[in-house]
Amino acid sequence: MSLVQDTRLSRVQQRIGERLKLGLTGPWAQRSAVLIALLGGFLVGGTVAEHFKQTLILRSYSALFWLVIVELLIRLRSRVVRTPVPLIWQIVDNLRIGLVYAIVLEAFKVGS
């Protein structure tokens, strides 16, 4: 039976705990998942761009493959349009945007 005494410190700890709980379960979790997806897409895009540089023979096929994947994601997204966009589609969209941004940025760096 170890109840915490009602002191100022315990009340502050309770308020901090409640705010953290709200932050981790509310829209903050959605925003962080979407941001992580965007950065993850950028990471994958950078890796794909390096793959483009290394494979001289399969460069066209590899670019076509990624173009088809991005276009399929766009087509699938347009079929599942709802007023509140589900979190999974927000994550997929941000992965796609990060991937395309990284590839375009790499193309500008190379100069093509």
C-alpha cells in the first residue's frame, strides 16, 4: 500500500505525465509517423539514386521500375479518396514524396 503523498512535486509529476500521455496518443503520434515516413522516403530515394549511379547497364530498367511503383501508388491513392485521409495513406504519400524528392535532388547535383 504505497500511495504517494499529495505534494507539489507529485502534482507536477502527475501533470507532466498526463501531458506526455496526451502527446503520445494524440495527433503528435500521427505527425511524427508522417515525418518519419517522409525522411524514410528520402533515405530510400538517396539509396535508389546511388543504385542508379552504380548500375550503368540496368539504369533505364531501374528508373522504369521506380517510375511504375510511384505511378501505382498515385493510382491506388486516387481510388481510395476519403474525406479524412487514413494514416496509412498519409505515410505512403510521404514515402513517395521523399523518394521522388531525393531522386530529383540527386539529378540536380549530377547536373542531368
